[in-house]
Amino acid sequence: MDGKPENTGIETEYLEPVLPVIIYHGKAEWGTQKTFASLFHDSERYQKYIPEFTYELIDTANFNMDLFKGNVIVHVALMVMKHYFMDDFKEKVLELLNLLAELFEQIDTDTGFLEVFLRYISSNKKCGKEWLKKQVVHVFKEKGEQVMNYWIEEGRELGILEEARRMLMEALKTKFNSVSNAIENIIQDIKDRNTLSNLHREAILSNNLNEFQLRLEACR
């Protein structure tokens, strides 16, 4: 802090080593023939700029779960990834829900992780939403009701937003015949229903699509 460069007095400076780590989460087995450079898009074109590292592979299907038994949250998170593509996924979900329920009984914690956990589980076709709701309410009792009600309410809100976007797009196409992908992409990114409602009114009032786009840009 005396105005001197940070490297004052250092004769030789070295770069820090780079340790490439790849976390793989997929149904197919990881191909052992894959080189680090081959993981880059269009690697042949930029081959001379890509270092040929040896990499450490973390395949979620091969997790050694004994290493994570001390931390329930970490254990549950890794176990659900490990079994996601396996035939026993549904049975494993019940086991993990009970582990979380035991943790919640021992310590007072919020339901943030549980909500993320349930979102992830529900993306697997083996676990339907109604089945999942029944299990969560059974295992977590009142806290399960709280989480599921929040989830249902959020889903309802997403449905309202989707309908508002659909109505806005329909109004635009009815009035101006066609709508550019750029405008549609902006509308899809809007997460506020009041904004979508205002834009619906603007679509009706605008004389042409360029005028509407200016009003749309002002809402971003």
C-alpha cells in the first residue's frame, strides 16, 4: 500500500497451475477416449490455442457416497444426481425425503433446499407431481403442506404469465400480421404480469409495429 508494485522484490513470477475438472451428469457412460480439447466446440479450428490438459472426471453416477455421510444436505444432493438416471430413482427419492425430514426435525431450517430438491426431482418422468406431493405431505407433515402450497401457487403464477404472453402475442399478430423473433424473445423474458398487461394495451394503441417495439424497449 506504499505505492510500490505488488511484485517488488520478486525475481521470478509464475503462473498458478490450472486443474481442469469435468463434472458429468448424464445417462450414457462417459467415453474414456474423450480428450480435453475435444470437449471444445470446433476444436480443430482452434486447436493450436487449446491446451491439451489431463483432466479429472467427476461422474455423478460413480459417486462414493460414503465420503459424504456427515453432511445430510450434500449427501442428499449428490445421491439424487447419482440415481437420477437409474431404475431405482423413485425408491431412492423416498429414502432421501426421509433423510431430509429427520434433519428438519433436529434443526430449525428453511425449506429453500427442499424446494430446489423437489424441482429437480419433478423433472424426472418417474416421479409425477401428484405422487410427489403425496409423499412430501406424508413425510414432512405441515412443512410439506407449506412447500407444496408455495409450489402450486408459483405454478399458478407461471400459468398466468404464460397466458398473458400468449394474449399479447395474439393481439400483435392480429393487428400487425407478423411479429419478429426479436420482439417475441423480449416478451418471453418478461416476468411481470402488470408489464404484460400494459404492453397488451400498447399493442392496441400503437399505429405500427415499430411504434410498439419502441414502447416495448422502454419496458426493459
